[in-house]
Amino acid sequence: MEIVLKEEGKPTVFAVEGRLDTNTSPQLEAYTKDLYAKGVNDIVVDMSSCEFVSSAGLRVIVAMQKHAVAGGSLVFKNVIPDVMDVFTMTGFDKILTLA
């Protein structure tokens, strides 16, 4: 997985590319924790090149969503159909902001 910063500012936009799984989810967790530590609270995640999300990836997404609810915003955009199926089957499509 690779995280590609697309746009700094409000909101900060970055892309998740590849597989978000057990091996790579700690990378996303560390990246977002670093953003939060810098005072970034409004995030847009471009998922157009994210081909897979495992339960470990979903755990990180839940943590991101909890942070957003506490005082920020989080939007997932361009989610591919296979990942959207995971979001739908797990009910994430009802708790996340999808664009």
C-alpha cells in the first residue's frame, strides 16, 4: 500500500493505493495519527486505487471515523465496487461519509 498526499490544507486530501490489510494498516494508522497531531481534522481519502480492505483496515477506518465525529470531518471518495461491497456488507456505508 502507498499513501499519496494529493492536497494539503482544509481538507487534507490523500490517496490510499493498493491493499489496506494486516500488513499495511499500521502505515495508515501512523499516517493519520501524525496528521491529527499536526492539527489536521478534516480529511478526504481518495480510494480510487485501493483494491482491497481487510478487517485490519476497517479497524483503522473506524478509528479515523471516531476522530472525525469528535471534531472534524472524514470523507471517502471514489470507492471502487469491490471495496464498496466490503463497506456495505459490514455496515460501514451507513457510518462513513462516501462521495
